[in-house]
Amino acid sequence: MADELTPAVSDSAADAAGPEETDEQPIKQRKNGLYPGVSDELAENMKSGWADTELQGLEPITQAAHTARRRAALSARFPGERLVIPAGNLRTRSNDTEYAFRASTEYAYLTGDQTHDGVLVLEPTKDGHEATVHLLPRSDRENGEFWLDGQGELWVGRRHSLAEAEQLLGIPAKDVRELPERLREATGPVRNVRGHDAGIEAALTDKVTAERDEELRVFLSEARLVKDEFEIAELQKACDSTARGFEDVVRVLDKAEATSERYIEGTFFLRARVDGNDIGYGSICAAGPHATTLHWVRNDGAVRPGELLLLDAGVETTELYTADVTRTLPINGRFDELQRKIYDAVYEAQEAGIAAVKPGAPYRDFHDAAQRVLATRLVEWGLLGDLDVEKVLELGLQRRWTLHGTGHMLGMDVHDCAAARTETYVDATLEPGMCLTVEPGLYFQADDLTVPAEYRGIGVRIEDDILVTEDGNRNLSAALPRQADEVEAWMARLKG
């Protein structure tokens, strides 16, 4: 990584001519950079000789009509109030390097924009609200920001001008650096989505309340419960890419055996970056007994023939919609007798759960259906003494080995709509356009002395992304086989 001129990031551009005090905060050089400063001649030279790269006649982004409709719904819910929705800021990973930026879900949902430091503001009017997106303009060439600032264009790439952003997003755009002062001077009721931009929160500190801000966050979470056609298409795209990623992994299992779970993680990540924006969450590449750890993301263990690989991973599209799919695969391509028995029980439970996903059904039905199947099998296997299935379910004793809920809403967040009220989520009924995971599992910990020794260290989960339709459901991740014989045949075909 180049470091010769990279300065520390400052809040404003500096005078390129040197370190003397100006009205703007100077751009600080690296403490141990190799250049002591910038000569007047170099500063002047860098101001000129650059082509005009302003883009004209840009078409709106694909989802501009959808984001406009979403903003209208938000406006109708909070008439007469100023609404502030930030994208968030860069976060330091180490010293002067940052984590890859991912815009807040609320901001991206309402604008389609993904740039850091952006802020959407809905100003109340007599007829509703006037929306403005506040963004960083292009780097200043006159004061040297574009080549001296750590976030200048010559360091991190060109960003859109405000005029370009207006054309793309269909929203008036202003300079975000002027926004905090305007917010400090604002009067009237204000709501803000917290946790993304400390500077904006500081500007609003005496104008907002935690209760009112939470109501805004809850509304925006519930707004995503039912997906529109754009979102459904994105989720299908995410699932299709994820299926390709799983195929990639199966093809290189021999290399994973020679290295570790990291090879699986890296292989899937390559697919996520080629087909989409990123992985939607930390990939769980859990081989052998690691499969019994629900969120095993260290991915540093051995991959051994004869054991199972639990791969829970999802591609996030460039528009920030993620899949969430799990398959449990025999590393050598074939289940042994006990592995298949446990796998078949989970498959049966998932089939029951998926069948319960339909419009008008209580949300909890798919979970209850899957848990009943698993409890029945655990009783049949003699793992719960002489208790019957009804008593096991009443006491929740199956949870020693099933552990987690059978699914969750899915969308821009892998656990989407998480701030929604309970009565609109788990206590509600399913509607067409909702998308949820169905993911039962059985996990026999390596140190669990209540099960026969041969069960210990086996973990199985099968997870698919299910869209509620007008007449039932559609499995968005159906491209990946689930039934044991089909899984074996699929793996054999991919391995050649």
C-alpha cells in the first residue's frame, strides 16, 4: 500500500501550499512520510491541467422509483417532523486504514446510495416532506484536497459530484459538510436513526429523544417486512450467486482437506466479490465437530474425509440484499449411516417447516412444525428417556440439541426487520412478499455425555430462503439440492 504522501484524514481540506495556519484545518502529513511538505510550485502545478470529467445525462438508478415510494410512506407516517437518516462514517480498522464501508440499511433502503458520510434529510412541508440527500462533493482541486487528503480522489477514487448524484438518485443533493450547522439551528420536532454518525447525533443532541428515535427505527424496520418486486429480484439474485458459491466450494474440497476451513471461506468469498458486493455475514465453514458451534466463524480447523462440513454462507448483492443458505455436506461425498439418519431427520423437519410457510399462517407455525419433527425423532432415538413428544415440546427439552429458532426474516440485513415490534413480526401472520429462512438443525456437542458416543461431534443444519407467495411459497435457494441422495449425486457430479 502506497504511503509516500498519504496524510492523516482531516475533517476539512487544507491549504496545499504548506503547513501555515489558514481558515481551514491543514491537511496533516504522515509523521514518518518521506516528503517534508509541499512546495508552492508543486501546489500550483497540481491545480491545473486536469480534464473536465463531469458526467452528463445520467439515468436514474434502477430502484429510484422504489426509494421514492419508500420515502413517501415514511413521510406519511411522521408528518410535520424533520427526519434524519445517516449512512454512517468510515471506521478505523488499524492505525490509518479503514474497514470496507457498508452504508446503514435504513439509508440505503431510502436512497439507493451507498457512500460514506451521506445523510438523508426529510424536511417537513405543508404537503408532506422535501427530501434532500447530503453528500461529500467531489474532492477540491483548488486547495489540494484531491491529492493530499487521505480520502481524496487520487487516493481512494473519484466520487460523484452533487449534480451527478441528483441525476442518479432522483433526490436534490447538498454538501454534507454544511449539514451539522444547519441541524444545530433547526427548530421543531426531529427524529434521527441513531448509531451511525456521531457528528450528526451531536448536532441534534438537544432536539431528539431516545423514544422518538426508536419509533423511527422501528417503522423503517417494519417497512421492510414485505418486499417489493425489486427486492425479491435482488434476493433471488443473491440466492443464485450463493448456489454458485457452494458449487465452487465442493469443487475444491480436496484443497480444503490439504489446508483448512480457511480455503472454504476464501473460495466462497471470491464468489461473493465477483458476483456481488460482499458476503452478507461472516461465513460459517464448520467441519467436523465445529459444526456443533452455531456461529463458528474462526474457520481455522481441519477438513477431514469421513466428517461433515456445515457451510452457512450468503452472497450480498451490489444493492445490499443477502442470501442466507446452509448445507451440511459429507466431505468425502457420502454420508455414513448415522450421519444420514441425523441428516434425514433435519431434512424432514425442514420439509415440515417449509410446508407451513403460506399467506395467512401464523409466523410461528414453521418453527413449531420443524421442532415437532425433531422432538419426535429425538424421542424415537431414546435420547429423552420415557417422555412423550408433547411433554418434550411443553418443556422445551429438545432445545438441548436444536438450540436455535427455526428461521428469521431476510433482506438487506441477514436478520432483517430485527427492530420490528413483536406483534408485527413473530406474533403476526405471514403475507405475500415476506421472505424468511427455514433452518432447523441438530447439534450433538463433542462433550455431551447424554448421547451415545457416536453422535458426539455431529452437527447438521439445512437452511433455505423462502418467499411467501399468493398461493404458498417459493424456495429462492432451490438450486441447491437438499435430500441426501441428491446431495451425494450433486457432489459427485461437481467433483467430476
